[in-house]
Amino acid sequence: MPGVDAGRLTVVADGQPAGWVRWFQNTWGPVHTSWCWAIAISVFAAHRGKGVGTHAQWRDGGRHDQVLYSILRG
């Protein structure tokens, strides 16, 4: 269930559970000033190689990761 500080969703492909996506706050320095969202994606073996995980990592034509997000967040 999605929450304020963390959450998890089920990935569905062809009407079947295909994995999960989890997000949580991550820190790399002082807790109150140096945090960002981290996203973990797990695709079950039977669904790998079909683009399920790749699709989850791209948005608006580009990959978004912690380094890019932290730079944009300023």
C-alpha cells in the first residue's frame, strides 16, 4: 500500500503478477537535508526479457535515476 515515506505496487503483465515496484526515501548525507526517492524494481523470471522492467525505468523518452533527480531537485 502506498504511504508517505514508502510504498509498493504489483507489476501486472498480461493480467498476471509480473513483479513489484517499491519506493522509499534514501539518504547519502545528513538525514534532514540529503534525501531522495529510491525506486526498486523486481521482475519475476517468467516475465524477464519482455520489456516489463525497461518500460518501468523510462519516462518521457529518458531514463531517470538518483543522480539526475538529485541534481534537478537542487
